Amino acid sequence: MKIDYREARKSVSIVEVLLDLGYKYDKSKGGVSPNFVLRDEHGKEIDRVIVKNPKDLENQGYWRRDGGKGDLIDFMRENLSAFPVTGRNDVDTLNKVLARYMGKEDQETFNLDDYLDKAGIHEAKEFDLSKYERLKTAERLDHVMTFFNQRGLSRETAEAFAPFIELVRKKAVEDNASPKSIYNLGFPYRIPGSEEIVGYEIRGYKGFKGKAEGTNSTSGLWMAGPEVAHRKEAGPLPYQTRKVYFFESAFDAMAFWQMNHQRMDFSGCLFASTGGSFSDQQITETMSYYHEAQAVDCFDNDLQGRLLGCRMVCLLEYKLKHLEFCINDEIVHFQLGEKQFDIASDLVDIETFRAMTGIYGNRVLQEKSPEPSKDWNEALNIGTR
């Protein structure tokens, strides 16, 4: 039996396969890139899969936070043992599984659009800046400090970063009690080299956080040059930029600056937030534009944050970009091309990763928050207690 994989991708959804395997949609993570979670009988999370382009079968894909990613065929290959089908070999088994989904003679019809609509899963919309009311923060620092005080951030920090933050809210919000009717902090996303705003990382009252609808998190990110405002100097040109410090949130970037600017020289340096786990393009396009700079891994000081640093090393210092890894108990199994190796979870960092891979470049540095803090904002608050 031979199946045309291109036809299979056009007719079978990863969402349907996930549901058949017992995964449940996690509404708390939003409906643009839906999360599906598999749990054991005790409710412990076993696996989490994020689906890309849920309504576009031909371009549909998936990824896992442990590094796995691909399309429908890749997902089925990874999970062949979960299907009640056997064949002469893996290819034969895969073809039989695909035939079962593509034929469906003996199955109830699965209507993908109906399921996605009822679950609230939808296509990403383009960001529209005209839908937002925007205020400059430099003249409204008292308002800004209502957010910063919760984070232990000082007025000096607010003044230094004010040119890179806006107060934003959606226009024509009828419900005045809604968090969306309040002016929240908006950290503008831009593609390096462009002044166009392509989205916002938003932080607000009572821990409210998110991204503006349609935010380009593939190539865009928040960037700030606090020394420009602090010292009232002209910003560095791309070839003059020495370092770009990468964080998972803008609050971490500001906390890092507040804790270190009196002892470290940040002239010619920029601070960037990817808003969580980064896309490859956020890193590669930024560092291509700032082509003389070094990237500094300031991501969270937990396992996932340290794995982000390993990914950054591969993207910027190694010709093979695709790093795969799988977390099993207290061991992380890595695969980079044909090379496979294990590192104990508590030993994962970019230096151990370099030793295991032989990647000894100088494009990536590291500035993790001191233990026991998880990130730089937590480190700031521990230090002020």
C-alpha cells in the first residue's frame, strides 16, 4: 500500500489525530496556536503539542517545547506505536494509518472546521495598530510606576526605558470593567531595522499579560537601548552595537539593567524580549542586522530557559540549525544532526552543551540570574526583600 503524503497533508489534520490519541485542548493557552495536552490517569502532564496553522491543512504543523517539530507525517512517525495498526515495517505501518484516516469508510466523519470553531481555535489575524489608543509614558511616569512598583522596578528604570514603552488600550471598548478598557503597558514589537510596530507584549494590572492580537512574534520582538535615554546619547548604529541581551520578558530586561547598570558598561548594547520561547527568526534576523554584536543569553534560569541558550548556540554558531531534545526524568537527550548525547537536567547550560558538541564559537555569551531565582525580575525582588 502506497500513500501520497502530499495528499495526506491536504486531507488529514494533526488536530484530529491528537484527539484520537487522547490529547485534550488547553483553552488557557489561546486559540491561535492551540495547545493539546496528554495526561496520565493521575492528571500529570505527559506531553504537550502546539499546532501551527490549525485551519490550513497544507501548511499545518506542530512543535513541542522539548524541541520536536514537523508536519502531519512527522507526527505520525513519532507516534506509530500509539495506533492499533501493524505493518511489515514502519513505512508500511505509516501508510496503513494514513489510509485509515483518509478513507474513513468505517469511521464517523470528523468535521475539522466545526470542531475548531466550537473550541474557539482560529486563524491568526494581522496586527492592526489603528485599533489601539496609545500614550507616551515619559509624561505619565506616575501611571507607569503603578505597574513597576509591583515588580520592584525603580523610577530611574522607568525613566530610562520610557522611550521604549507605551500605554495602550483597544479602541471602543464598551465594558469599562474589562482589563482591556484600562491603559496597560505596551512593549512595541518591531522587526530589526524597521520602525514599524508589528505588535505589543502587554502587561497590566493584577498580573494581566499577553500579546496584542496579530502580533508578529516570528520576526518581531521588543528592543530597547536604555543607555540612550539614561545618558541622553545617540543610539548605536548596527555595526557599532556590541551586545544584544535576550530575555523572555521585558520586565526581566529592565530588572537586569536596574541591578547591573552601575557596575557594567552597557554603552553600545541593546536589550530584547522575545515574549517567551523564541522563534528561530527572532534570533537570526536580529543578529544578522546587528552583525558585529554578540548575543547574550539572559533567558530564565530554569531547564527550559537553559535549553533556549543551547538553541541560540546552534542558530548562531553552528551550520546545523535544527536541535532536537527530549526530557526524560532527570536526563535531557539531545540530537544534533547525526550526533546524539545526554546531559543531566541540572547540568544543562551552554558551556556543558559546547563541551558535548564541540561548538566553541564566540557569538553567544550568558548572563543567567543568580540562584535561587528563576529569572532576573525574581532576582531583583529577592535582593530587595
